[in-house]
Amino acid sequence: MVGGPDPGIWTGVDCMADAWFRFLQAWDDFHVEPEQDRELDAERVLVLIRRSGRGRTSQLEVETMHSEAADLFHVADGKVTRLVHYWERARALADLGLED
């Protein structure tokens, strides 16, 4: 996860699932909706997403805090081998040399 409230690197499905579970515990009614996907090359797909939900403690709506994000999927042999979640879409586009 690049940026956001809990940036970090997790290796393996179990570690990723545990980190995602802990992240979701901080939110009520958290949703992610894809807006657009872009095949960057034979091994990478960028999915522009919009998040919604409310902080469990703060009750702040995620829409007020960078609701536009992006997921970069690395794919090999039909399987996701790496997932990079960008908390801020602009950072993903800048890192990848793309325009919105």
C-alpha cells in the first residue's frame, strides 16, 4: 500500500489478507468501485477506483479524504503476482508516467 493511513509491504496471500482485514476494521460500510481499467502492458493492469465508507471512530466519510485511488495488478500466467494499492490516484499516475 502506497500512502494512506497504513502504508506498507506484505508478502504472500495470508499476510495480505491479514493486513486488509485489519484495515477494514477501521471502517464502516467500506466499498471500492472500479471506474476504469487500463492495460499498461502484457503484465500490468491499472484499475482506477473510487472508495466510499465512514471511519469507525472518526465517523469521517472517506469521500472527504482522497476517495480516488488506484490498484496496479501485476499478472503472470493468468494470476495476480503483485498488487500495489495507491491511496492517492494522482500518485499512481505520476509514478507510472500517465495522465488522468
